[in-house]
Amino acid sequence: MDTAATGLTFRDATDADVDALVGLIESAYRGDDSRAGWTTEADILEGQRTDPDGVLAVIKAPDSRLLVVEREGRVVACCQLEHRGDYAYFGMFAVSPLLQGGGLGKVVIAEAERAAGETWGVKEMHMTVISVRNDLIAWYERRGYRRTGRMTPFPYGDERFGIPQRDDLQFELLVKELA
């Protein structure tokens, strides 16, 4: 039995989830709390990862879903799915730092891929990852994503995305063909 999947509920986010989702996303990536997990960006970016307006925009966007994952009524993970023509974009992925490393992320990404294929009939999932995040990229590669070498610049100067602690940040596009 996959204990990571035990007792999970998947649902679409509502306006009432905004504060819990901001807290989850921030805790997974920024500040000292993020160091409890392995997805921290605290050494390369300071400041915020997202804010209530950013999360609400994803919830309200057409052709978009923000999946909330709960266990025992508590938000433990989330991810964004956005329909973009013949593919879906995967983003805003967060797992509670205290639950990282136990297989929950694998369960969430598999459900996201299934949901994107079922909802929109897409054959590919795309995502962007900060190119210096080698451990994270390797994790996605083990899930079947491939590096494309296609880079986009990091939005230096826009503190809505954080305050970079190095000058070589960029995003790399990862792609997976869905079954």
C-alpha cells in the first residue's frame, strides 16, 4: 500500500484557501521553515515566493486549476495546472516541508498529470524550473520529464518572485509526454 497516498483528498482551490496556500508555498521554498524539506530555495532567493494576489489570480484564471491536497482536513500540498493549447503547464507545486521525502510529491504530480490529461485531453505537461536547482531537476527527470535546454530569464528586479542572491538564475523548460 502506498502510504503517501493514504487519506488524501484532491480538490480545486477556492478563495477561502488563499491564506493556507500562501503559507504552504512560502514554507516549502523560502525562509528557515523551508530548510526542514529538500525543496528550499532559501540559499538562492530571499523574500516571497508568492502572495495572496498571485494565488488568487491562479484560482480565478480561465483554463486554470489550483489543486489542493488535504490529509485529515489539513492542506499538505498543492499545484497549478493551466491549459495552454496542446499542453498543460504545471506550476506552484508545493509539499509541506515536514512531509517531503515520503513520496507525497510523486503522488501529487501523478494526479496532476492524470487530471490534466482527463480535463483537457493534453498529451504533454510543461514546467519551468530554476536551472541551478539540480536536485529538483533530477527529481523531475526521474518522473519522466526531460530537460529542453530552452531558457527564459529570471525576473530580476521584480520582488514578487523573490530577491535573488546570485546573478546566474534562469528558468529551464522541462517537458513530459503524457500517456
